[in-house]
Amino acid sequence: MNSKPQALTFKLVLLGDGRVGKTSLVLRYVNNVFSEKQEATVQASYLTKRLVVEGVPITLAIWDTAGQERFHALGPIYYRDADAALLVYDIMDTDSFIRVRNWVKELQQMASKNIIMAIAANKSDLVRAKKFDLQEAESYATLIGAKLFVTSAKLGTGINEVFLDIATRALQKRKSSSEGLLPTPQRKGMLIIDDEPEREELKCCS
């Protein structure tokens, strides 16, 4: 008789400039809601999403970080022990893509060497032309071992794909590691929420 696979938890952190739509992406994914007047995240918010990948129950513990510069120094608190990072930029804003490059440099210096990275070119609904140049972003994603996804929180497109890809790659990496499919140890200071996905603002260092 086969035993049920143990549930795994992977920590995912979202990074990117303010107003690129990080919170909108997460809320669309977790709760399937979208607001045109989404308030800016203060420091960070925490959500969870359950899914099953290759028969294995997985919880994504998602940290949505603030994009404002005054909160930048708090970044390492959230990403240094993360399993994965989703870097989000506004597809219409070149500066926000440059900011993604800066975040990647930080991750390469301070996060786990095995961190999984994905890039979301968000707000694709604002592009009037059907074709837009993603060659630079695709080349960069390949260079850093990430995957690029075109997303729209407003339309709900590309979002399930990016989170499923992250969860799948995290599972594959865990399977090939020495830990195998052992249950994820609870990290110090990390919340594990067992009820329905909720969004809560977390205040740090008060």
C-alpha cells in the first residue's frame, strides 16, 4: 500500500519596483481578485497557496515585498532563505526592468546559491500592439537561469503558469537534493498558515 506523499512548503519572495503589480499578481493567483486601486504594500505581506504538483501536495509561502526604496534594506530578511524568487517588472517601463537586474545581483550575492528565479513581464494588457519586444528580457532570463513569463494581473493571464513553473522546479530540485521529499522544516520566524489563504500585513522592527 502506497503512503500519501508528504506535503512540502516552499518559500517564494516577490521582488520588483513599486507599482509594477506584484501584489495584484499574488492576489489574482491566491484569491482570484483584482483591484484597479491596489494599495502599496508596506514592508511585506504574506499569503499561502496550496497546489498539487506531480502528485505531491505543495504549499507556496509567498512573501510580497514592498517596492518603495525606503524598504529596500529589508529585502534580505525575506529572500535570504527563500527557495524561489519571482522578479516582476512593468512591461511598459524600462526602468523597472533595470531594477530587476539589480535585484538579481543582490540575490546572487546574498540569497541561496540554489534559489530558483522567474521573471514576470507584467501589465501586458496595457500593450496596444499585439507584438512587443521581449528579446532582451528573454536573453537575460536565460543568462541567469530564470524563465520569463508575460503576465497581466488585470486579465489573469500567464499567472497560473508562472507560479506552477516555480513550484514544479522547486519540487524537482528538492527531489534531486539530499533532503529528498522529507517534510519541509519550519524556518525560524516563518509563519505557516493552515487555513484558507489570507493576506496579512507584517510590521517589522517596530
